Amino acid sequence: MTKRIAITFATTLAAAALTAGTGHAASFDCAKAATPTEHAICDNPQISSLDDQTSGKYYTMISNGSLTPAQVSQVKTAQAQFLKKRDACGANYDCLIDAYTAQIMYLKAEAGEGM
């Protein structure tokens, strides 16, 4: 390994170490993560991104006035069911990815967005 590659590698590792644990998922504060599921979400950038997308889409849908009150109620019920399913995953990354992907697809369909 050349000296330049070694320095680049060490710098990358140092930057990763400094940013580890400072993640923020949109639906909760990672500094207050308490469950295995919350820790898994905060520890995995892909799942944290899915959390950001899901919560962003959910909050936009229920607050932007494009849904009827009945639709808002339906979306809220579906979100509560999703959260139970997500939390049942614990720290199983594959389960979390599947749960988030299914919820994002549901929310997009409810919003009339094409995949």
C-alpha cells in the first residue's frame, strides 16, 4: 500500500468514526434511540434513509390537504400498523428494509404516485 493510499484510508476511517452515532432518522432522534429497532435504523444509513423517506411522505400526505378526512384516517391507521410491523423486526435489517419498502409503496400508491 502506498503512503498516499494509506493516508486516504486512514482519513476515511477517521471521518467515519467521527460521524458514527450522529445519525438522525426523520421519525425520531437517534440520540434517544432506545429499542433494538431504533438502534438498527440509526446504525444503518440505508435503513435511516428509508425512515426519512417514509416519515417525510407520511407527514406530507396527512398535512398537505390533498386527502379527504377519511383518507387521512386510513393512512394514519396504515402507518400505525406499519410501525408495529417495523418494531417487531427488532434489529433484523432485511425485515426492516422489507417493512419500509412496503410502506413507501403503499404511501406512494395512496398519493397517486407512479412507481
